[in-house]
Amino acid sequence: MTQNRWITLAHGNGGRFMRELIDDVFARHLGNPDLDVQADAVSLHLQGDLLFTTDGFTVQPLEFPGGDIGCLAVHGTVNDLAVAGALPRYLSLSAVIEEGLEFDVLQRIVASLAKAAKDAQVQIVAGDTKVVPRGQGGGLYLTTTGIGVRASDNEFGMNRIQVGDCLLVSGPVGDHGIAVMLAREEFGLRGDLQSDCACVLPLTRALLDKPGLKFMRDPTRGGLATVAYEISRATGWRVRLSESAIPVHDPVRSVCEMLGYDPYYLACEGRVVAVVASDQAERLLACWRDLPQGARAACIGRIEEGPSPAVVLETELGGERFLEELEDDPLPRIC
Amino acid sequence: MTQNRWITLAHGNGGRFMRELIDDVFARHLGNPDLDVQADAVSLHLQGDLLFTTDGFTVQPLEFPGGDIGCLAVHGTVNDLAVAGALPRYLSLSAVIEEGLEFDVLQRIVASLAKAAKDAQVQIVAGDTKVVPRGQGGGLYLTTTGIGVRASDNEFGMNRIQVGDCLLVSGPVGDHGIAVMLAREEFGLRGDLQSDCACVLPLTRALLDKPGLKFMRDPTRGGLATVAYEISRATGWRVRLSESAIPVHDPVRSVCEMLGYDPYYLACEGRVVAVVASDQAERLLACWRDLPQGARAACIGRIEEGPSPAVVLETELGGERFLEELEDDPLPRIC
């Protein structure tokens, strides 16, 4: 066991300290028979149609109510595979650690990461660590890359979307964005709001083989409005959203009103937006509402003819406003 | 085309600037029909026994004689697959970009990365970008994750190594370490030495199906001495190296003597160390010497009985010294 309390540059040099860092922190928590820390590359045992994705994580602070960068790094990549219709199987993990990070913090984050991987039934089979000098990193940056196996013959994607289709969201939006923001000391605000950071596999599995499913995406950076904008841009149709139908937790709404944020642009880390055929919308919504993760799922809008790209929000007062493509950054480093 | 000259935080927010960054820089250079920047995950077309690896890159400076962080990020992961006996097929790329990085620098690095991928015949099919505030990154950190297909039935690995086996190296050691060090302004030294940063696939392919091949590894962080130490540690035998046999370029030797570095601990980024059966060593060495990358390949040592882990260097003067496991970091952030 290493006697250091903080990460030093020597933990990144390929020698003894790096080996101890890997043994004492990463292999200890992630320990599985397939994690060969000696190997240059590992064998995968896979059959079927494979899906592949990668994501970097730079969230600040590293730990926040409801999660931390470790579980976020697992959920983020698992969720990207899930909304693409895959069953996630293997992850790789690359960590860029800043000199001076406390070992205790790293231990907690890697333990959280390992638990998230176990819960999602994915194995972390390859890894790498680098150490950068103090002042050249935000404590810890993680990249996870995932491989999954296509779990359904139901072909879906943006190209299946048609005029008249409905938009569903699996739960309230903006929790992750506001939870991370409140955790930043500079705001001087505290609340009991938790990030929605979670694995969305139960939600995606519930719809995967159902007729009428056209498209799924998890609204992370840029939030619900950005997913809606991407749909409009890719399809050439307008997206119409109904403000009164979009679930938003009361504390999120309060903070947004106080600080002038728009909850529709805030990141979620455990929600799914689905586009579905209108005649199946009630049935698919019911599938989500049967799950604890989907209790507050709602039908929030539809695809319509009209100049694109454009996202129209019907306000609660009966007016209309356009949700523009995100330009300035309301909350940097949210994931 | 974006009008910004430098990266701003808004380039990481999931909105318009991020889309332009991806379109104008990443998709422009990496453009291939399989790179769907809209998709959450991409389909892979693969058959056979798959190998998987990941590596993070934090080299400083971002550009150095003979390479840059872009081609290094491709070669590093391609080479890890190559020494494991795979034909690399697909890469993912995650970039953490520091606010204030010049677009011109990023363009050059991504162009170099794209060229390296093309030369190695791997496709970059998934990617992610994040932007961190000024002062919280070293300009650019990259992570690449690779998938390859096992290219030989010849089973090799550390467990195949036996007493009497020979160690081969494909070329002079320490070039990358010294080239990067000289590129750091603080040293005030300049030389015409280039990094050896290159794809090692021609070298690994040349040995892959040959009888007598036991193990291959590319000596990156920690250099030749660290690979030798890892072999000793894993096998329980000693590694004996002959100083007079180890190829080292003259300028590398001069700088090492001047600054007190040991070239055997310096990173290479385009060399391979192979452990081979002694009765096949001459034949396998000849295979390497037939290649331009292997012109200076040499047999540099052997596996012997003795207390382990230990690496013994027979010096040119006929003495012996132990190459200890690396503890302090001679040159941080070399890859």
C-alpha cells in the first residue's frame, strides 16, 4: 500500500508508483478476472452486431449531490449505448489525474465508478492513467469508451421520424445541471436537489422491441432543447413542445427563475427522450410509467410541418417562443 | 466556418459552436462515411477474435520534432493492438481542449492524427470533445480507444517466456524521450533528433506467424528498462541486457551523458521489444532487419535463472549494474 496521501507526478511515470496506483486504487475496485493490468490489449468475448461510443468527463466539482465523475463516466457511456439500442458489455477507462489530488477522493470516485459498472452489468476491461502537473488539470478527467451488442431487430434512428410523431421524456429535466451548479461553492446556494445521474437501460429496454419506437436520445449537454433542435435539423421538420407538459422539479424551476436559466437547456444524466408513432404513444408512455425511473414520464410535444430547423415552445400562457440553438454556455463543465 | 481564432468555453457546450468545432476541425480531417457525428453510438463491422485497448495522451509540448500529440495518440493505441497480435480496425477519440488553444494548432494536430490513422488503415468512428477553462488543461489531452482483430493463431504472451529466450529490440531506444525533452524550451538545447513516433505494424506483422515468437511490447513510458522489469516480474526470471548490444543514437547518448539520464528508461514510440526462442532469434532478427523500420534491430539480452524481479545490465566495461524499477520521473508527460 502506498504511503502517499496525494497523487504525485511519479504516479504517472510507468514505474513502481504507477503500478501501485493501479493496484491499490483501480484494480482493487474494478477487480475482475478479465482486467489484466499487464496486457497491452485484452480479448473480448462478443457475438452479434456491435455498437461503439466514447465520452470524456470533466465535471466540476468531482463530487456533487446524487453522483460524482466516476458514476457519471459509466452512466454517460452506458446510456449512449442504451439509447442506440445496445446492451452495453465492455468499457475502457482512461484517467488524467492532476498532481495533488487526494488519494481518498480518488478512492471514493473509483469505488463509485466500479459500483455503477456492476449495476449496469458492464465490465471495465482496459484502462490507462496519466498524471499532469498541478494547475494543468481539474483534479481528474475521465474518458470511457463502450462496446455493446445490438439488443433488438427493431430498426430506429432519426431517419424513421415522421410528421405527427410524438416526443416522450422519461422524467423531469434539468436536475443534473442544477445539482452540479448548486454544488459549486461560488453560488452560495444549497438545496436538497440531487442529480438524476443514473443508468437508463431499464427505460430503453422497456421500449426497444415495441412497435412505434422511432428514435431515442439522452438529453445531456445542451438538454432537452438541444435534442429537439438536433431532431429538427436532421429531419427537416419542426419540433413543437408544450411547456405545461414538460416535467420539471419545483426546486429546479425555482433556481432557474432566480438565476435566469432555462431548464430546457440544462443537462440531464438519467433521462431519455423518445420519438414515437402517435398511435403508439399512450402505450409506450404506459411502459415507462410502470417503471420507478419513468413514474413522471410525459408526452411533451410532436413533429410538425414548418420551416426548419426550429423548436417551438407553447408557453403555459398560450403564447409561443422559439428555443434557439444553444450558443452561450449556461453552465460549463456539467459532464 | 467559425470566425474564432481560439477555442472558447462555448465550443464545449453541446450547441452551435461545438457543432461547428466538430464540423470544421474533426469531421473535416477525419471525414469518412462511417463517422456519424449525430449518432450516440456507431455500428462496427467486425468478425473474429477482438482485442481492445485504451490510452491517454498528455505530452508537452503538443508538437515536437518528428510528431505531435495527434499522431502519437493514433500510433500509441495502434501499437498496443499491434504488439498484442491484432490488426487494428477502429478507433474512438476523446479530446479535452483547454480554452484559449489556437484553432490553427488544433487543425494541424487533427490533420496529423487523420494522416496517421489513414496510414495505419484504422478508421476513427466515434468521438467526443470537451472544453475546460483556461489554466485547467495542458492545451489538449487526447484519449484513443482501439479495437482490432487477432491476426494470427500464434499464441504468445508473457506466459510463453522461458529461460534461455532472447530479447530483441527493433531499433535505437530513447529517441522520443529526448526529442520531446529538447522541444521543451526550458532546456535551451536544440538538436536534429526526431521522435521515433511511428506505427509498428510492419514490425509486428513480420514476426506474427513465425515460430519462436513468445512476446512483444512497445517500450513507451519507462522505456526498455521498464519492459525488461515487467518481464522479470511476471515470469519470475531475471533479464540480462548487454549494454554494447543496445542501439542508441549518438545524439541521445550525448544528451543523456550531459544531463545524467539513462537512455534505457526513456520512452520510445515506434519500437518493439520481442522475446523469442533462442534457436529462432537470428532468423527473426533478420526479418526485422529486412524492413526499413528494423535496419538497426538487435539482439540485446536473454532470460536467465536468478532472483527476481531483477534486470542486470552488462556494462561496456565488463561490469554489471542492476536496472531498478523506475521510481522518480526522469521526464514527465512524455506521452
